[in-house]
Amino acid sequence: MNMRQCLDSVDRAVELLHIPGAGEKMTNATPRAKPLDISKMKALYRTVLLIRRAEERIRDLCVEGAVPGFIHLSIGQEAVAAGVMSALDPGDTVTSTHRGHGHAIAKGVPLEGLFAELLARDEGICRGRGGSMHLADLSRGLLGANGIVAAGLPIAVGSALAHRSLGRTLLAAAFFGDGALAEGLVHESFNLAMLWRLPVLFVCENNGWGEFSPSAGQLAFALGDLAKAYRLPHRLVDGNDVAEVAAATAKAVASVRRRDGPYLLECSTTRMRGHYEGDPQRYRNPVDIAESAARDCVAIAAAKLRDMGVSAAAMAKIEHEVDSAIAAAVAAARAGRAPSFDAAAADAYAARIG
């Protein structure tokens, strides 16, 4: 296959995904970040709260036995997903992690399809086949959560190469945790993205833990030092402050869209639950668990709104809307159909030819 045929194949794949905004051409214009106002802060708070309440509901469903398999909750890390996604365009592509519910919600995946997928219903975004660790919605640019640590980075690099080859203004964002930093895929992805100056936004959700061990006891380097080795622009932000994450992401995205190459955003955040739901966290200092509650990103966002003069009634209205949306999505998921066994192999095998 020659290069023209290869690009034609990629173009066809993009058409099949129906990613909105994929027809835009590259420009040198740099979007100017808008100052944070009350309406923007309300939207950020709503997304943070929506992820939190959804995760809490998923936790309850898991305890009930309605969700098959393991789940990994992003409680405490919601501000990263909400802040980063607020600066992306609808057609930008995203790769997620095993802790990906929040990324999916912030990217605009419908709650009904999300909960149906988690409850293994045919109405789910992957028809009940993906489950918690393999959420994907190509129509919204969500290329998938991933149960393999760091596996989303090279997928995002490939997506960025497709965007660049086809002359799009779009970028690819790759979420990963600090527990992934010892994986070779991280280094390979950083290196290739920088060599080819690809439009990739790398987002590290640094919660200080790699599964059951402190990251400080596993890594001999800081992420900023690693970024210097690859000459990769890097910025460390407070990942518990959704407004700070949104502002930093807007600047990073502007840099990437200018064709300045990839950018690494490191968000220092907090994992308020265990590695997986049901993890007793015996390895964790109780003081650390208690202190994490004091850095709750939902409380921080709510405080910002109050400081901006938003009334208690207005905030209660947002909470009511969020709770109602989740309740409706769960009810619809419960009423959904079980996947058909006859369709189990659909999209896995091609029809026999000849």
C-alpha cells in the first residue's frame, strides 16, 4: 500500500466514525481563551458534580450486584476530566484509562448509554460488550477506555497522526495516571509525538498512587524531568481546581493547534477511593485518606461559585438537575434488553467472502 492509499484508508475510517468537526482544515489562527465567568464556572461545576454523583450511583449499583466485573472510580479526580474536556472541540479524539467513567461523561457520552453499558444492556454504547474498562463512543471521539496501563497513549498518537495527515484542526488527548510512567509505551509515545510534532495533548492524572503503592517509591524521576528529556512542553497544575485545569488546558490546546507540537499537562489530584471498588486500602495511611476529603474538587468548585455570588438556590437547582438526569438514566438502563447471544460475534468477524 502506498502513502496515498494509506491516507485514503484513514480518511475513510474518519468518515465511518462520523466524528463531528472532522472536515475542518488546518489554520494558523490561535483561539483566545475567554475569561472565566459565572456561566462557565457553573458549567464546570455541573460537570464535576455530574461525574461525582454518577460515580456514587455506579458504586451503589456495583454493591447491589447490578454491574458485572470490577469498577475503578474517579471520585476525587473529577476536576481533571471536566476541566480538560471543557477546552476540547467535539471532534477532538480522546483515549482513556481503566478509570474512565468521568472522561466519558465529560466528553459528552449520553448517561443513558453509559449506564446501560455498565449494566450490560444491549442499549449500551458498546451494546453491553465493553463494560466499565472498555467504554468507547466513536461518534463522540472517545476512542476507548483501556484495561492495559498506558495503552491509550500510542492509540492517541496514531489518532493525532491521522488528524495531521488529513489536514484537520483536531487534536488527540491521552489520559494516563502516574502509575503508567514506568511503562515503555509512555516513553515511546512521548518520543514519537515530539519527533513528528504531532497534535497530542498528554494529560497525566497524578494521584500519587500506582495501584497499591505510592508512586514516589516506584519512580526515580519527576514527570517534569522526564518531559525535559524529550523536550516536551510541560505544565503542572492543581488538578483539584477545575477552573485552573480548564485555563491551563485552553493554553495547552492553543499551543497544540498552532502546530507547536505535543504538550504535557500534569494534574496533581486526589484518589479518594481505593484502586478498585471494594479495595480495603490497608496499605494507605488513614491520615492521607482523611486529608483527601479536605481537597475535594467538588467542594472547591462549589466554594468558587459561592465566592462569585451564585445563590444557594441556583446551586440547588444544578444539583436537582444532575440527580434527576442520573435517576432517569439508571431507570432506562434497568429497563434495557440483555444482549442477544446470536449477535455476540457482530463486529468481531467479517462475513465470509466466496
